[in-house]
Amino acid sequence: MNIVEWSALDATARAAMLERAPEAQSVELRDGVARLIAQVRADGDSTLRALTRRYDGCELGALAVSAGEFDAADALVAPELKRAIGEARERIERFHRATAPADVALDTAPGVRCERVLRPLRRVGLYVPSGSAPLPSTVLMLAVPAAIAGCHDVVMCTPANAQGDCDPLVLHAARACGVKRVFKLGGAQAIAAMAYGTESVPRCDKLFGPGNAWVTEAKRQVALDPQGAAIDLPAGPSEVLVIADASADPGFVAADLLSQAEHGPDSQAILLSPSSALIMAVEAAIEAQLADLPRADLARRALAHSRLIHVPDLATAVRVSNDYAPEHLILNVENARSWLAQVDNAGSIFLGPWSPEAVGDYCSGTNHVLPTYGHARAWSGVSVASFVKLVTVQELSADGLRAIGPCAATLARAEGLDAHERAVTRRLRRLAENAV
Amino acid sequence: MNIVEWSALDATARAAMLERAPEAQSVELRDGVARLIAQVRADGDSTLRALTRRYDGCELGALAVSAGEFDAADALVAPELKRAIGEARERIERFHRATAPADVALDTAPGVRCERVLRPLRRVGLYVPSGSAPLPSTVLMLAVPAAIAGCHDVVMCTPANAQGDCDPLVLHAARACGVKRVFKLGGAQAIAAMAYGTESVPRCDKLFGPGNAWVTEAKRQVALDPQGAAIDLPAGPSEVLVIADASADPGFVAADLLSQAEHGPDSQAILLSPSSALIMAVEAAIEAQLADLPRADLARRALAHSRLIHVPDLATAVRVSNDYAPEHLILNVENARSWLAQVDNAGSIFLGPWSPEAVGDYCSGTNHVLPTYGHARAWSGVSVASFVKLVTVQELSADGLRAIGPCAATLARAEGLDAHERAVTRRLRRLAENAV
């Protein structure tokens, strides 16, 4: 790992230190995805079958998971895992219900009723990848807020294995969250199918979920097309930034950095600390913990571009973190809460020694679909709000129009929009004529 | 105008009837904007000056509006207009405060504190175009929610005239909303400047506001670049859909359709009615009102691709409207409110005979920056939420981790993420060792 002395760096070197790995974006990727989307739009299911044969090595019968397959999957899941899924789901529900937006109504003037009403998205598409391992937690993080939002039509795509079977735990989690329509599709073709619809897969209004470079590029392309679909978030590799002081346990800090690094070679893990002793101890602990970590190879590749940074004090650490805008921020310092008010850019924050990132990934209740790659500067993680439209309403009585119509007419005239003005004054004249 | 009998159309013809005009997007536009952005990134202010000379015909001194210029602008605005701006601002504030998100904190389990905290965006960029007329209302719709969100650093760009002066009413509205940094810049170059920063214009985290095809394309391009800036909404031409029954005043309906049509030739105005008599009367009223409308030429061009559609009943009208997903929906029918629950896709809704769209455009309190072009299927209009990040927080006590740690560890193991599991179990072991 690279140990860095922040004070010794000039502005350019500091900026370089906070840079993400360049995006996995190339002309080949862009054109390849565009071709694939065009194929799915042109030939629908038959293209989906052909691509699934080619990329997943699997000959699909029906594209949709059948009730029998759901049952079979349920029978394969250990009771301990079912309990864990149920327990996580309950806390995720509790947090997402508490943070859901609500209808609002008020009179902004006598006779001028203004409202903000919620409308669930009509049909949403959830993408659950299956890389090195199944991701039932992603099912929970997407399907629970969709259900709370009131989305009745929830579609999910997740790739099948060579035998044409989806992961049992993913299917169990889907059913536990009320998702009944799951298609055995992965990759950019799944995104294309949900954005445009095929014979089997219905067209969705918004697509959610993580994925590899192909999936990310496909989401980007369908989001740009008004005939396509909206998406949850711009995506990038996962990342953690840990701020720790001399009070922190080096073994805990090392474990937190490693649990980010094991996601993949493009993951980024950064430690900021005012304690050189802690930094040295963390470095040693990382080496020790890597010794028997199953995914040590992946983690080592991620660590190659990760950094341990010595900063003069915690205030500097928080400022640097705000500039970096990490997806996950762990504040493993004394009186961690006292620093919270100064954090402005982060996806999700973990306070104190007993809050490892893994609890947020699985079961504290918060969502784990978060803005990466610096997008936390302007984006928020997935929540119930991601699954609803906030529609505004106004209803004026005749008195209401009498009260605010003249203001609207004055401003319309100033903007040179006479027809706007007349839509108001015509009504005001009618009211004046009919007044006794 | 085109009068259409909905029942006589097959599915293809119905879909065609609800189609928007094709996007003003071309390879030339895309490449031209990309070149312009690259120029601004390379040469900063000097490029901005050169482009402003070429496109706005104006030789800029300082790019920023000075305090003296703000004062001079204020002196030029009529008291009646100042009152109208102040009155509109107050109601917009009232509505946006009432619909602003708030912090939330709860324990999802004993010892597991979870929160959702708001953080204003650090720096936002507001774009206020100046086409055929100034748009002070757009200043209000962007600057008021930014202020409520707590954004301290608000930047605005609006083009100057050939003399190098910005519109006095726009400057007055900006100052009334607390915006102090206004740059005399328009077009795609203004978007590039705010997204990447120049010597004079600071880099912004998110850009807001309407604009022409160049501005829209520039916003799209900077939003795609992780080094660029987020944007408020995908944009398209403005549109209204009116649902009216036999109880509606044809003159009101005609005025509402015209106040949309006058925006420009690509505006779309659609009427759905179960009453043939009303449709005929509206058509006649449109012709009569066009006679002395200053922007009649623009309106006629928009009306050429607008439609008056006869539907069998109001339930059909609402279904068709939901499929169209209009930016503005006017429900000018008896008991308009009784239909509200069935509307799911719309940007903003106007109920009853006394709620012309112009009140929402200016001063009912709701926002007029709304999803167009069918984006109301998945997007909401601008609100305070557009100017904040919703950051999640979790703080576990030792007891909290004892309670939910095993669940996280079980799920991490199932996903093959051993380092995640160990970040939890290492802490649980420590707690077990230290327990008495």
C-alpha cells in the first residue's frame, strides 16, 4: 500500500491522490453496447436467447422464472439464511418507511390550494447481477423501497447459470419482497429488454441496480434516450474512505479497508489518519489479515491503487473526505458524532468503532445502492423517493384566482407572454362580469 | 388544428397521435457542443469572451455582474413588477418550505441508530436563458429552492445584450432571492463554464434551468462526464394536455392551449374531450383569440402539430393522459378533484376552471421547472430535494453490533464476501473477549 504524507504534497499531487481509476469506457464498449441494444429492440426474445446462449452458456426455455422454480429455490435455502433475509428485510423496511416522502397540502393564499402528491412509478426494472457470488442483499435494497413506494409492477432480471437456474437465495429474497416476475437475463441485454420491452419482458419506466461495465454503459445509453428508461444512479466502482485516530483498533480499520478491497480490482480504499503509529499498525494488520483471506488476490490488486494518508489533524481529514466524496465514509474516531455536522459529501456514513460498513451493506436498515465515483457531490443513494414521482397540484377557487391572478398577469406581461396573461385576465373579466 | 376521433384509431395510430416532435439532436449539434466544451475547458475565460463576441455580439469587460450593475438594474424595474416578484417569491417559498425533506432519525434495533441527514449541495449553477424575452420567473423557481436548501454558493449565468447588460428584471429577481454571483454568459458555453470552472466562473456540482437545443445538449454532455456536473432534469419542448368536458368554457380552454402554443413552434398542446360540441367551440375560440395575439405566428406553428381529440369518456381521457405523461395537465371538468387519484403521470396538475397554467408558471407556489417530453413517467419537477443530498448514517453501540452483527455476517458469507464477514466477526469476538 502507498503511505502518503498529505502536508508534503502540492495541490496537483493532492488532486492526483484523490483521483479515481479512469472509467472503463471505450469506443468498443460504447459501440458494442449500442449494437446489442439495437439487436434486442429489433428481434426481442430471439436475440435475448441468442445472447444468453453466447454469454451465459445456457439454452433458455421460458425466459421467466416459473412458480415451480421459485418453490424449488425456496426448498434449497437453509433456514438460517431465510431468517437472516427476513431480519434484514424488516429493518430495511423500517428505515425506508421512516424516510419515505409523504403527500403535502397547503393553501399558499386564501382559495389557492397547492399540493404535492406521490405517485409510484408504474413499472420498475431491478437488475441483480451474479458475478462471483449471488447478491440477495441487492434484491432487498431494491425491492423493499419499490414495495413501500407502492410500485405494483416490479420486474427483475438476474442471470441464470449454465443449467438455466437462477440463484436460489436471490429467488428466495425476491419472493420474500413480493417480486413475482423474474427473468433469467443478465448483462446489457437485460437492461435493453427492460428499457424497451420484448415479447416476454415488459417495458419499464426506470431501471435500478449495479452491474459490470457493460450493464453500466447500457444503463447510460437507455437513460439518454427519451424512448428508453430513467435510471437510479450513475455508477462506478465501489469505494470506502476511513478516517481513524489513535483510538481506533488497527485490526478493525484493516478489516474495513479489506472488505472494500475484496469487491474487485477497481475498488478503492483510502485511510486518512493523524496518527502515524496507527497507519503503520494498519498496514501490518492488512498484511496479516490477507494471509488467509479467500479473495486475497482481488484485494491485493485493489490495494495497489489504494492509499494510507497521514494528515495533520482530523479537521483536515474531513475536508479531504468532502472533496473526495466517498460512497462509504467510516469515522472511527473518538466522539465520532461530533464530526458529523462537518461532513457534507458522502453516500453513507458509519460512526464509531462498532459500525463496520458491512452492517450498512446488509442489515442496519439503510440502502447500500449509493453514489460512487465522486457522484456523492450531487447524488443521493436509492430510497423510496427513487421509486415515486412527486407531482404538484393546484386548485384555485374564484376567490383564489382573484387574489393571485393579477400577480401572474403582471409577470406574464413582463415576459412577453401575452397568451399566458390573457388566460388569466379572460377569467378575471368573467368573474368581474358575474359578480353581483 | 387536427380534430381526431380516438375510437376510430387503431393502436398504431393512437401511439402516433401521442408522439412528441423528434428531438432536435444531430451529429452536428453533438459535435459542435463537444468542441465548444473542449474549448472552454482548454482556454477558460478567453474562450468565453470570444464566444460571447461571436454569438451575443457583445464585448465583455468583467464577466460578473457588478454591485453597481445590480443597483442600476434595480432602479429600472417598475414598482408594480417589484411587488409582483416579491409576492410570487413569498408563495413559492411557502410551498417549497412545506415540501422540503427533513432529517430523520430512528433506532432500527436497540443500539442501532440510523439517520437520514440533509446536506445542501456545495455549489449550484443556475441557467436563466434570455430568448425573445427575459425570464425572471425562472430565477425565482431555481433560486428560491436553492436558498431553502441552504446552498450558500449559488452561481447564475444569463446572457447579456449587445451593450453588455443583463435584463434588469432578471437581476432584480436574482438579488431578491439572495443570488450575488451572476455571470453575463449564455448558451452552451455558460453550461461548460459552470460544469468545469474557468478563471472567473467557479465549478458547480449541479446545473439547473431551461435552454435551447445547444444548452440542453451541453447539459446532457456534462452530466455524462464524472468530471462534469449533475443536472436537474432531461429537457424537451414545453407541453400541455387539457382534459375538458361540456361544462368547460371554450374560451378558457382555447386560452390555455394558446398559452402553451405561444412558447414556440415545438410546443405541444393537446385537448381531450368527450364533448364534440366543446371541441368545435374551442377550435372557433382559438381562431378568434389568435386574431390579435402578438405571438400568433409562433402559436400557429405549434398548433399545426397539436391535436383536439374526441374521446368516448373522461376515464379514457385520463388513461390517454397517463400514457402521454404531460408536463402540464389541466383538468377543466366538473368535480375535477374526483379524477385526481387516477392521474399517475404528469409534471403538475391544474384542477377546475379557475386554475390556468399561468398561475403555476408564476405564482401559485409550485415549481415550473417540470419534466417534459414524456419524462414525467419517471421524473419529478424541481423542488428543494433537487438541491440537497440525502446522506444516510448509522451508529451502532456494542449492544447494537451484538444484535445485528450475526445477521450481517451470515449474509456476507452467503455472498462469498469473507472480508465483510470478518470485519463483523472480528469485532464480535473482541466484544466477547472483553465481556465480563
